[in-house]
Amino acid sequence: MDYFELNNGVKVPALGFGTYQMAPAVTEQNVAAAIRLGYRSIDTAQNYGNEAEVGAAVKASTVAREDLFITSKTQTSGYRSTLRGIDESLRTAQLDYLDLMLIHWPTIDNSGTYRALVEAYQAGKLRAIGVSNFNSSKLQELMAYAEVKPMVDQIETHIYWQQNKMHRFLAQHHILHESWAPLGEGLSSVLTDPAIVRIATEHHKATAQVILRFLTQQGIMVIPKSINQQHIADNLNVFDFKLNDQEVQTIQNLDQGHSDIGWPVSMEQEAY
């Protein structure tokens, strides 16, 4: 496993396990399997409705809690409701703390919502805080008044929308770029792109492994999701090879500069 370091010194695995749209009935068993295979970062959210199952898998694991990195995201707007939501997440997951809490999307009260994250962070309930689905203008607004700089921005990122402008902005401000939908969520042809197929054949790897390796080599944290046991294992097995400069350039040339999943126009590349 490779690791990235957040701007507060906390280290985070470069690759984690996503649980978006994972039914609660199968979440615990899949998260438990992921942890057994070697995943140490698990991503959930209040909106996903599976925090309890993620927490149950964490508690049942033989891996020490301090060796795991658990992320959740708010679905509230405003200071008081977000404070309550953070405490509810901890109760639901039966965890003493979360390693990362993100504002899931911009709200009508980003200031109050983020202030709640800062307070929980300072109280030791959260080891790191950040945002999700914030573009550069929204982040700049937030940083203008934030007492604590966001540490992560989790945004749609894959080979067809590489978020180059946003990546440079985040790097400039020492905020980790985290990708959701690194494999296109099955809604695009990223896994069958001929260029990716050729590179995968050269390395004797699956196309998903090539994509995940490309993103992590760019300094982007990824959280692929799967309920297929072989895919769960394969997605983690990406740190035993490296793409060369020519292969990286080939994949960079695949960038289409816009959402492939139908995200709002305000989040499109030109908005940055």
C-alpha cells in the first residue's frame, strides 16, 4: 500500500474501499472481506445508510482500529444539525472517532456546516476533515473564513474526467485530491477503452488495475467499490507495477474534460 499525507500530518492509504449504493444487507460482509484482503481505508456516508454495517465490520475485525481509516460524509446543512449528525454517525457506527468527515456536497450553509466539522475535529471526534463535490470557487469561499483548512476534496475523477485544473488547485493549497467513481461506476466505457486494454495487456493486469494505478501515481486517492470478491482483491493489487512516462501520457490523452456521469454543469471542467 502507498500512503498520502494530509496537511495536518495524518497519513491515509492511497487506495480504499467504497460503499456507495452498497445495500446494508451486504455491506458488512463485503467490508469485512476487504479488510481481510488488506484494505485499510473504508468510505461510507450518512446518505448511504450503511454506516452501521461498516462499523460492525470494523469492530469485528482483528485489525487494530488505529490501523484503519474510516471516512463518512454529512447529509446536513448548518452548524447544529451537522454537529448532531456527526454524533449520530459515531453512535450508528459504534466508533469512538472517525478518521475523516467530509461535507458531502455544497449546502445553503457551508460556513455553519464546516464550523461543526472543525469543532468535532478539535474535540478529537474526527482526525481529519474536508469536503466533497466542491469546485475551486466553493473551496475558496470556504477557505476565506475556515479556521482549519480542508484536508481532502472528494470529487468525480476518472480517465475521462481527470480534473487537471482542479488537481492543480488542490495541490497548490495542499488539499488531497480524492476520486469517487475512479472506474466510471459502470456508466462509461473506461474499462474497455482500447488504449487501457493495450496497457493492461503489457503489464498482465486488468484494465481496472491500470486505471487505479494511473490515478494513484498522479497523487490521487481512490475508493473503488465492488461486491465481486475477485474484483475486490484485484483492485487492491495495484502497487506491484508502475506505468512508464509514455503510458501515463497515453492515458492523459484520453481526458475528455467533462463529467461522464451527468454531474451538474456547475462542476464541469470549464467552471474551474
